[in-house]
Amino acid sequence: MVTRDSADSPRRRIIEAAVKLLENSGPDAVSTRAVAAAAGMQPPAIYRLFGDKAGLLEAVAEHGYAQFLERKYAQLDPAPQDPVEELRRGWNMVVEFGVSRPELFAVMNRATGRGSDAAHRAGLEILHGRVRRLAAGGWLRVDEELAAQIIQATGQGAVTTWHSTPANRRNPALLTVLRESMVAAVTRAQPVVLAAESGPAAAARALRAALPDSVDILSHAEQSMLREWLTRLAADRGTPHA
């Protein structure tokens, strides 16, 4: 769970000072002495509250994840009219965050603390929810796990490539092309109305997406077996995809 601090708490003041230094001057500027001075406090306060600089950077990552998740939840539509367009919006939001806040994004990606890990999992749950809605609507071209991996990889790759390219050579069209390539790889041009017409893989993806977390009429072992069968059928590469 992401730690929440009151707006005027010493911990919050230090974290916000560190974020400002990080984003304005880069990671080398985030020394305990500089952060303490920017927060109007003494360096021992950082060691007392965070242990060391590594602990402070973990707190900065948690702070970044909290802001990131706020954007994700604000955008979340549990019943979108167009799940493919929702996929585009979600991808855009992640990439825009990484492109506009590169230093913070990099610290978030390096974080290994429990708070950051919990926030990362919360973000993945939102992603998997989007993928599940695509599957339930008959839109998915590949199985859910591969779809989520493609979406993540293209988003991370877009941000990394953008920042590794000299500023005078950056072309916004790159981001659009990568996003549309991801959409084409993950989704169909039209949803499968009758999954059986496209073979067992499409039917398995749709059924697996529609299943609730628990099916009362089945035992735990039967539910596990059913999900295993559906996963194997959904991942069948021998089935042609429309």
C-alpha cells in the first residue's frame, strides 16, 4: 500500500523537496544535505525518517506511484463503450507520464520497496482489467497474459526510446506508430461475435474473461483445472486469428 502523508508533515516536505530537486536538476542533485536544505530542515531528519538516501529514494518512488495511480484511477471506466479506445487512452497516459517526468519515472522503475511493489501491482491490476474487458468483448487477438506483456513492453520501450533520442531528433509520430502497432498486435479489427466461428482459442479467451473469481458449483480443484484448460486453449498458436 502506498504511504500517505499529510501535506505539511516533515516527511512529505522532504519527499516533495527531493522530487523537485530530482526533476529540476537530475539524480546527482539529490543529496541528503541538498534535500534537507530545500525542505528547510537539518540532514539528521532525513536519516531519522528514511534511514538513508536509498530509503529516501524509495519514498520518492512511492510518491510517484501515488500520483501515477491517481491519474489511472481518475481515468478508469469500469464499463467503457469502446474498450479498444480505452486501451489507447491507458497506454497514452502511461507514456505521457514517462515522457513528461523522466527522472521520476526512472526512480519508480528502479524501486524495490514493498510500497512501490504494492503500487506497481495495483497498476497492473488496472491493466489486466482492461485486457479482461477486451477478451470478454471478443476483441483480443492473443491470450491475456501475452496482451498485457505487449502493452507494457511497448509503453516502456516508447518512453526509453524517446529519452535516448537527442531532443532535436524526437518525432511525436514515433509514439503514435508504437501505440497503433501495439493495438494491431493485441486486438482484432472487429470483435468476435460468435467465438466458436474463430476456433477454440477465441472461445476460451472469452469464457475465461467472463468467469467470476469464484464459481460456487465447482470445487477449488475443479476451478483450477478449468482455468488451466482455458489458459492452454487460449494460448493455442495453431488456431488462425481473424
